[in-house]
Amino acid sequence: MNKAIIFSLFLLFTIGVKAQDARSIPEVEIKDLYGNVFNTANLSNDGKPMVISFWATWCSPCKRELNNIAEEYIDWQDETGVKIVAVSIDDARNMQKVKPYVDGQAWEYEVLLDPNGDFKRLMNVNNVPHTFLVDGNGQIVWQHNSYSEGDEYELYELVQKLAAGESIEH
Amino acid sequence: MKSLKFLLAAVFCSQFFFLKAQEEQKSVGEIHGNFDMTTQFYSIDTVIGAPIVPEKLLMNGFLNLIYTKDRFTAGLRYEAYHNVLQGFDPGYAGTGIPFRYASYRGDRMEITAGNFYEQFGSGLIFRSYEERGLGVDNAMEGIRVKGKIGNGLYVKGVIGRQRIFFAQSPGIVRGADAELNINETFPSLSESKTKLILGTSFVSKYQQDDNVTYILPENVAAGGGRLNLIRGNFSIFSEYVYKANDPSADNGFIYKPGQAIFLSTSYSTKGFGLNLSAKHIDNMSFRSDRNENINNLLITYLPALTKQHTYNLAATLYPYATQPNGEVGFQADMTFRLKRGTWYGGKYGTSVLVNFAAANGLDSTKINDDFTDRQGYKTNLFSAGEEVYFRDFNVEVTRKINKSLKLKASYFNFVFNNDVMKLAGSPGTFFVDIAVLDVLYKFNRTNSLRTEVQGLWTQQDQGNWATFLMEYTLAPHWFFSFMDQYNYGNPINSRRLHYPIFSTGYNSGGNRISVSYGRQRAGIFCVGGVCRTVPASNGVTLSITSSF
């Protein structure tokens, strides 16, 4: 009986909701590296493209991806004004090691902590690494799950397109 | 019949909303979700000790849907286990919608009704969370209210029962948490170099006394406080929790109160990071059912204070798991970069990670009061006993040689007390050395080959192991890999086996599909403080994940 209600409710939503191309960033409170509450609705990059990358200190491909991008990040920023937000899903086991790791690797990213996966869940992330590309209007226009060496070139091509005001084909 | 009426009503309503939306030409909200499915076909392979699976094919799957419209959010998760994969608790049987909720965000308050995940502080006193890959899900079902009072004071309150498979805990969990950000509260401190955040929590559980032998407390309370202090490059995090007497199956129904303390301090600058942490756990098993065990219905989250390893020989044979009845642990973790352009740093610089972790039992004195007070034992804060539970020393060095070649070398040394951990097959304490060489070669921008050679050496348990892995990736869509694990040093000749496995996968956007075929070694898979023992298997596995 319960299930019938829920299914009906969702049918309502699914039929009612128009098909959409873009998607906005969901709103939830997580933390920044200094323990301050951070509302994800405040994620923005002044009309320029933004990358949101979910990672963890125990995830090798995540660290490979962010370390590879770190080598190019200055050029990326100069050319497109892109900002990278690295959201760590490390829980209490490793959370205190995030800042030392980020500083140790000399990352220039904006780093956020999502220790109970609240933002991860709202963004429908199954596994890390998972990378989202956000356009200047704060709409998520592209995403990629997992990381293979060289994936960052595809990401950067899309960032360049956005920075040039072009739209991204799905 | 009733469901049909609902369905019709829903269709009617949705059409109404649809028309209305078209009229107003404005969004009626967004709906997004994610999907995950793993299916394994099990072949018979008695040599590796793979259990015989009568169904031959098993499947775990789920679908999450989340609807948002301005300040309103609603979501649900459908889960299906036909039947549940080997290594997961068979409590996951059949299908259902064990997770559904609706929430509304006001300017200063947020209300959630239904299921939710939440943690107070670092989770030492309360953590409701999911780790789908391990089959861990202790979601709350009830009500949560979060609010912000004035500037810098954040409060939360929860009440509900925790999820256990497709049912709920017999106990009710009630809790409240307050966090005060001093720098936000006092505007004069907003630019201060010193940042201070204080927090306090209270959690209580109610469970009927169901025991015929003892008179048990039906309400068990726990309280705690935490502090996060940052000054420049230094930071300190500390949390303390005290739990009233809570006789349970875990502690042998003793009436001793429990306590836990976690201390962590860090120093970091560009190119250097150091973290030192310590913890003391004493009689801290805290569940919403005192008779439960393993990972079920935990209220507290007590992660291992050790590094979470990723190479398969280091990660899945001898991982440490927290001993909630009592342990003292310490960890040091250091990361730094050797300067580029020097003889020791190489052309591109070199990254070094060093980690050491130790855990011992408590130094405790047994009290013979089984028939009187039942306090069980006496101990002092941070007094480590003689018994070594775990030691882990490890180093990882990463260096880029040139544009196409990157090397990573790692060394691990473990001391693993299996009499306490009881995770591996044989008794005793194991002394283990592991070395890994990881070579990445990039042919061009999109083609690369990664090779891992791993060796594990020990005189105990299953003896020596070697792993060889080759992973070819064709960015941004394809990967192909082959791995063989070889237990060449097993003391029993007939168990010197190979475990070869092929995998391939395709990624596009938020979708990923992968197939693997071969043998999988029995292993212990851990995320955070939780571990899952997975038996050996042979067969074909198909995984599909999607996010939309």
C-alpha cells in the first residue's frame, strides 16, 4: 500500500516534470577545509565555467586525475578562468588528512568536505571519481564517471567551449 | 484496487500540473537519479573454495530518484536483490523501497520526514550512513530538524529507528547536536587568524528489556563534546564521548559505562603536510539493538585509525578493523614534495607519503564481579596494554620521469594480530612485508598502459603472494585490464593457485558498463571502519552504473 502511494507520487513527478537538458546544483550544507558550514548553493565562478570533482584520499584514480590537472591548472585558469572545486567524500577516518594532503600536493583548488555523502547523494554520484562541468549560469552541462589517463583533455576541450560561449552537445 | 485508484489520481494530478506548468511556462522542478547494478554468474570452482551457488546467477541493484523544486526535495531508492551477491548479508532478500523522504528548506530551518542519513561531529557518537558497496546502510526513519540560530549556531535534532536490511531496529534513536562557530558569532573575530568551532551532542536509545537473566537499562544515553581549533597552518580536532552503561551481546552484558576520545592535529604548508592522531576506545559498542553484531544497527562510527590502502595485496588480505570493546591507537601521516629540478626531486619533483599506525589492546584489570556489579574490568584513559593488535608502516614515492613515464613505488610492513581480528583463516600474529611497483606509460594523449607488480612476503597464514596487473586505457571511453594473483608461497602445495581475471569497460558521461571474467580471491573489503569478507568466486560479472 505504502509502495503504491510512493510510486504514484513519483509517477506524478516524472510525468509532470518537463524533460530538461541542464540541471542546477542542489543545495545542501557541507563543510570547507576550516570546518565552516558551506552551502553548495553558493558554488559559483562569476559566470565562468566550473568543475566539481568528487574524490577521496583513498581513491587512486581520483588523486591521479586531480594531480594531473594540477600540473595544467595555471594554464587552464589563464586561458578560460575555470575554477575547480574538489569535494572530498572522506569520512572521519581520513577527513583530518585531507588538508595536509591537499597542501602537500600544492593543489590550488577550492576543497570541500562531504564526510557523510550528503552532497554526493544529491548529485547522484555512485562512485568516485565523478566529475561535473558547470556552465556560467550554474547549470551542470556534462559529467564523467571514473578516470583514465588523458580524460582531462576531453574535459578541458569542453571547458574551452563553455568559456568561448559555445554550447555542449550531450 | 486501492493502488489503482492512487495511480489514476496520480496521473490525473500530474496532467493537471503539466498543463498548469505549460500555462505558466515555468519549471515544475527537476528530477535526477542514479542506478547501479552488479550481476555475477558463478562457475563451479572447488579448488579455490568458491561456495556453490544454487541460483548460478545473483544480482544486486538499486535506483535512486530525487525530485527538487525550489525549497522542496523528495526522494526514494528502490533496491533489488535477486538473490543477494556472495559476500553480502543474506538479510538483503527480495525487493523494496527502503528509502524515501521529503524535505523542505526554510530560511533558517530544514525539515526532513522519512529516511535520512546524518552524523554528529565526526560520527563518534552518532552516524547514520550508507556504504552500498559493502552492504552497510543504517539509515534513520523518522524526523530530522536542522536549524541555524543567530550567527554561527547550528542545531540538529533527530528521532527515528535505524534500518536493518528491509526492517527497522527494535530500538528508537533520539539525538540532538549543536555546533557554535565562534568566528561567525562574533563579527570582530571574523577576520581572525584563529578559528574556533565548538560542538556538543546528546544521543539516547530506547529498547525494551528483553533479557530473562538481567535487568537491563531500557534507555541508554551518551553525550559528548568536540573542538576544532585552527591557527594559521596548525589545526587541532578533538572529540570525546561518554556512554552510560549499556549491557550488550558485544560486551558480554557488563554494566560498565563506555568512552571514546579522538585527538588529531595537523600542520601543513604548500608542499608539506603532517597529521598526528590518537584515539582511545573503551566499551563503545553502541547499537539500536543490543543483541546485534558485526556491522548491523551501529549508532556510533568508530573507524580504524590506519591508512586505507588501495593496492589489492595491501588492502584486502590483512586490513585492520576497529575493536569497539577496547583499543588504543596512534597514527602519523606525512606527505611532502621533493623540489623539482634537484637531483633528489628529479625534473618534475617527487611526491612522498609516509604513514605509521599502531593499535594495541587496553591495559585493563579484570574484576571478578560477574554476580554483583558486573563492571567487568578497570582501565585508564590512553593506557595501552601489552597486546599488539596492529602495526602498519608504509611509504609511497611517486616520480614523473618524463612526459610519458611515471613511477610509483610503495613499501608496507604490517603486524596483524588475527587472534583479535579474526579476519583471516589461521590463528596467530602475522608479520607481513609488501612491495609494489606501479609504472604508467603514456603512448600519447589518450592511450596509456599501467602495470603493477606486487609482492607479499610472510611466514604465516597463506604465505607469499604475487600480483601482476596490466591496465590499458583508451581515454575517454575504454579500459581493458588483466590481473593475476598467485599464492606461490602457500605452505600447502595444492593451494599454490593462480587467480587470473580479465576486465573491460566502457564509460560515457555518467554511464559506465564493465564486464569481468575470471577468478576472484577471497578477501576483506573495507571502507572506513567497516569490512566485508567476500568468498572466492569464479565467473562473469557485469556491472552497470548510471547517473542522470
